[in-house]
Amino acid sequence: MGAVTKRYGQSVAATSSSTPTGRGFSDAAATHALAALSGPYLPWGSGAMRPGGLVTVCNDIILNERRRIVELGSGISTVLLARLMTQRPPHGGFLMASVEHDPLWARWVRAQLDREGVGADVTIVQAPLSPHPRAESGMSWYDEAALAQGLGEALGTDPIDLLLVDGPPAHAAGHGLSRYPALPVLESRLAPGATVVLDDVERPGEQEVLRRWEQETGLAFDRSLESGGVAVARMAAEGPGAGHG
């Protein structure tokens, strides 16, 4: 899920989410819920993921027993999700990979996880931004080799059951589509029934990213969660009735 605070800031058929995670939250109520993930003070900033969006992700982890998580954009959210997974570990344990382009910020997040003792099953994947065949002209995305190696070390061949897209930086003028490559690149690694979350969906760039993803994959993103700054979709489960849930 990317950074709550940031240094800058085979395909499966798809269906929309219909679980209780599809409910929005006020930021005030979400902040109260997040208080359960207590620990040392963390430096929240103006690039923070909104509490409502973060609670949406936490609920999906608990209610749908997510065990293999990838977030694009590391930050305070990485620490909070690690606290949650350590506090309420799923059956069989969990593995999480958090991808970060900024080496200084990646080191800070890694150090904070270690200080709190919640990082044993979390891998910080340092992947610089570089030209990418899926990126828009003039834009960059995470280096292919570094990302593939990092995810392999973190998850092995296990499929991803929660993908949180909150990076790379997309707030600067002309960079609104910076997060578009995430789904084209990682769709083949998503498990049946996996959840995909995009943050900052109130911005025009992310709205265009959602439009393209839906057109290209058949995913139907729930935009009713925009009060928390996120949109959520669910890949179809395997078996009879898949694509109708």
C-alpha cells in the first residue's frame, strides 16, 4: 500500500468485490480502528494514505485471510500492515514484499520494521525507476530485473493475493499515469480471488489508470470507496460460478 508517508510522495477473469471490505469508512472512524495497531510513533506526512483507505486494506487482509501481499510504494503503511500481520497472523503465516525506488527511504522502512520486531516476513524490494516497455512515453517504472528478483526472493513462486498500488510517485505534472504498468506487469502473478487496490483515485491520472485497467482486463473497480482514496477490485475465483461473485 504503499507509502503512507513517501520520500516524494496466466490472466484470470475478474469481478468486482462484494465482501464487507467494499464498505467505505470515515477517516475519523478509521483512525480509531487503526489505534489497535499500536507501536512507536511513525512520521505521517502530507503524502499519507488516508486512514479510510488503509482500513479497507486491513479489513481485506483479515476477512479474506491474505497471506501473500505485494505493495508498490513502501512507507508507514508497510509498518502498520506488518504490525497487523504479526498481531493476527493468518494460518500458515504470511509473506509481504514492499517495492520502493528510493534507497534511503527503503533503508528507513527496513530499519523501522527491525526496530519493532515485525519485519521477519517482510522483504523491502529496492527497485530503481527506469524505462519500461509498459510505461507511457517519457515515464519510468520499477526496473524489471530488480523487481523480478526481489519478488522471487520474497514470495518464491507463490501467487499474490493482495496487490496494493501506491507507487511509484504520480503526483507531479505529466506523471499521472506512472502507476499504469502495475496491473499489466503483475496480473499473471495474481491468485484467483486476489484483491487489487489503487490509492489516490481522486486524482485524474489514477482515474485514467482505472479506466484502462477495466477496459483491458474486465476488472470492475469499486469506486464507492473514494472517501478513503482507494478503489478496489477482486479477481474471479476458480471453479463454477467464477466471474459472477
